[in-house]
Amino acid sequence: MTQTQEVVFDHLNGTAFQGNSLSQTILGPVENIKSIKQEHLKAFIKEHYTAPRMVLAAAGGIDHAELVKLAEQAFGGLSSADNKKPVPTPRFVGSEVRLRNDESASAHIAFSVEGPSWISPDYFPMMVTQFVLGSWDRSLGGGRNLASKLAQSVAQYNLCSSYTTFNTCYQDTGLFGFYIVSDEKSRLSDLMFQFQNDWVRVCVNVTEVCFIFFCRSK
């Protein structure tokens, strides 16, 4: 399950941020992994592990002067170069990828809109929205007694095995959406309608007062 989810999210990022580094899997293709040599790792560390790009943190009953002394001994030889390279702002591309595997018992679906970056003022409202839409798993039960209206509908109509709402944030952009697993492959149209319908409901009907009430109730 975990490996399938990782593959699905690789495809999601690949199609959402086409032509940008965010579209590339963090693991890389097999041929690249097999071709990595010691000199590649040393060059990477030399370029990126520099003083301006590192933070030393300590907690507890620590003498500050002693900590500084130890830091100088351990990290004093680090380069002071930033080596930060300009990276183009990622561009979100609305598109779709479908991979059909009739041997799989379940459909694995990830769909999203462009979300806020982790420095955006919309970051926290979208985190609250993530809780409003909620998550659900068939093994947990709950049915109509769940707080999320979407989870209630999914449980009532038996539309999927599980779903989670995700809010993935990067420096300049993000992805906000759902990851769904369903063994009801003949009802995927009904499933997608229900999710999109509830998404619209949240966009139109949830007000600032609702957000404040939800936060306090949590």
C-alpha cells in the first residue's frame, strides 16, 4: 500500500509541476541511483553542506559559551559560501495521468488543486480545511456519526475503502487534495462526484465564523 501511494504521488507531482524540479521523484530513476559514485556524494556535500545553510540548535541546561566553542571546533572549517542557485518558480499545470492495471483489486487516486506555500498567509486556513474535509477508513467504522460530512457520505454510500486529505506545501507553491483507495471500481464516477461536490460545499458555505468554531472545538 505504501509503495503504491508513493508511486501515485510521484505521478501527481510529475503531472502537476511539469518541466520543474518538483516534478522529479526524490528517489530518482534506477539508472541514476546505480550510477552514483563516491565522488558524486562528496561533491554534493561540499556544495550544499555550507555554514550559511546550516542551523545548530540545543536545548536544556547547556552553557552557551561551551556550545559555541564546541561548534567552532566541529564546524569551523565549513565553507562560508552560500552556493544557492536560482530556481524558477514552479508552475502548476492542470492535467491528468491514468495508469490502468486490471490485476489490481483497488483503484488508487490522487487529485488536487494548487495549494499554498508554507510561507503563505493561507497556510493555516488550508490546514483547518484539511481537518474539515477529514479522512476515513472502512476499518474504523463510524458511519454517519463522523464529524466530516464527506466522511459521512463516503461511509453511507460505500464509495471507497479509505481516503485522506493532504496539504503538501513547498516554498513557492503546494498541493491540496485527496488520496483515495477504492475497491468499488465500477463506481468511480460517483466517487469523484461526491468528493468534488463536497469540495465545492466547503468553498461556498464554510465561513470565517465556521472556521473559528471548528478550531475552538478541536
